Amino acid sequence: MLTRRHFILSATASCLSLPAWRTWATTTLKAGNITLDTVSDGNLVLPQGFIFSELPAADVERLKKEFDLAGDTLAPPCNVTLLRDGTNTVLFDVGAGQDFQSTAGKLPEALGTLGLSVEDVTHVVFTHGHPDHLWGLLDEFDEPLFPNASFLMGEQEFAYWTNPDTVNSIGAERSTFAVGAARRLAVIADSIKLLGNDDKPVDGVTARLTPGHTPGHLAFEIDTPEGPVLVVGDAIGNHHMAFAYPGSLSGSDQDPALAAKTRLALMDQLASANTRLIGFHLPEGGIGRVVRDGAAYRFAPQA
């Protein structure tokens, strides 16, 4: 059963922000004892070239027209997935916090709309270490914002972001990503649990290695009485180019060729099995299915 609850929250306007009053939607999928919510951390504001830099101009114009992508920027939503099973309260990623973009970092407010606080979270499971997924980890005192949670991340991903050589190899445009990730992960380094492919961070959830966007990116398959749901993180990073041109290279991926290979495999698997997915940057709460559309695909959000 899918329901939508809309909340009007005040947001501070800035030169990069959307209008000062924003409608936030929390989307809920219930199946047996499993409740999955996507809660908004706000949105990002990105130059279109960050995504489209490798796509031919004619294809970019087609996408802009078909998906009404006006102007020179994109404003992808940030959907943090929350799992409750009667025992555990699990967050998949923690949003951007206050140090990345003024339009993001709204997760604590969004949890409040569900009657939850940061103290209620029992597990935090990271898909990867980019700022919009990791930088919400710490509070203003540089202590974990989720004081009662166990923290879990892919072993390869953790090794990458805590390697002191990463800041020099990741590229100048992403060097702040490396510095910010290393600082935050150092705080929980002694307690974090590291995951490999097929490991289970909690009962009923299985890690799936989906590399390319980052070296050790993980998706998470959640078992429900109505079939599996795959939290894809940024392995499928948008509802336009990723679906219309899944094999194309994207500037948002750290290894574009590997990310495209991963994306193509995911699209085929999800469409063939009619499996629900939850995408961090997909519209309308991010819950939906992959539908074949000729030689490409389209995102079908849950109604």
C-alpha cells in the first residue's frame, strides 16, 4: 500500500535555492511488517554539465525538452530511505548536513514529520561516501547525529574514502569530497561495521555491490512480503539520462565506464523481474519500477 503525505516547511531562500516555501512529500510503502518511507533531505542544485557533459548536444536537447529541464541547472531531490520492521529503524544514508548546499540537509526536520527523532534510529547503512549521502553524519559538535545507531558501510568504499591518497587522486573538483568524507568517517572508524557483497547489515537486507559511481558503491535489497525492493543509491542517479541513455557516460560518476556497465545490468534486472526500486535522486519520492521503452527505459513512479 502506498500513501503520500505532504508537508509545507519553511526553507531559507538563497541564490541557489528553490522558492522559500517548499512542499515536501514523504512516500510510504507498506508490506506486511515492513514500512519503507522516503524522507526528503531537500534537493541539490547542479550545473547540467555535471550530468550531461559526455552526451551529444542533440541528445541533451531532447532530454531538456522531454523532461522539461529548463535553464542551465538541475535540482534533483534527495530521498533518504527509512526502513522500520517493528524492531529496527534503519536509515540508508544520512543526507548532506549543513556544510554542503543550502537547499539540502533537511533530514532531521523530515524525520520529525513522521514523529521520529535522530535518537530513534538504530542503524545507519551507507550506499557510498559522497557529500549528499554522508555529510549529515555529524552534528554541530562533530559528534554522530544519530547517537544510538550502529553504522555500516561497504569495506571497499570505507577503504577508499579513508585512504590519505584519495584526496590527490580523485581530481581537484572532488577533493573537498575526499576531505569531508575522511573527517566524518574518522569519528566512527572504531565502531563502523564493514560490509561485502551479499552481506546482511540487518535481517532481511542484503548488500549488492554496484560500483562505478564510486569504487565501492552498494545497493541494498530489502525482502518484503510483496517481493524485494532495491535501494539503488546513485547507481541509477536520475530519471532522465540514466533511463533514456543508460549506457552513456555521465560526469557525475567517478568511473563513468564502470558505472554505465553497472547501470545497464541493473536496468535489465529490475525491468525483467518487475522489481521495485528506490532511487536517491528519482522524482516523486523515488519509489517505482523500471519499464522498458524500446531500446531504453523509463521510470514509472508508484501512483
